[in-house]
Amino acid sequence: MQFISTVGSWLMIITIMLIIYSFISALRNGKKAEANPWGGVTLEWHIESPPPLENFHEIPKVTHEPYDFSQLKTMKYVPKGEVYE
């Protein structure tokens, strides 16, 4: 029984070390995410990062449902690196 617990603790330590290595590797070598990586159309995806004091420079007008992706190509904000025609 003690041997099984010992092997289990070794596996747990190896797993934790792997997680820490992945985290440090991502911090050092990972690329930065774009402003809107998921192509979201809700209001929180339309502001800069870090957000300004009041979130929006002018009060936005909501003219669509929150998950209406048909207007994705016509919205003002175009994610960096993407071109909509």
C-alpha cells in the first residue's frame, strides 16, 4: 500500500513540474493573442486592451442580438491581421 502511494506521489510531482514548465514556456515563447481572437460580436470585444476609464469613448448603439454573427463582416471593428471584403 505504501509503494502505491509513493508511486502516486511521484506521478503527481512529475505532472506538477510539467504544468509549471508549460506555463513558463508559454510566458517566454508564446505569441500574444489578437484583440478579438474568437471573432466575438458582443460589446466587450469592441474595446481596447487595457480598456479606457469608462470602457467606451462614446455610448454604443446596440442594433443586433448578442449572438448574431451575420453582421460580423459589417461591424466597425476588424480583428488585427484579418481582412473583410
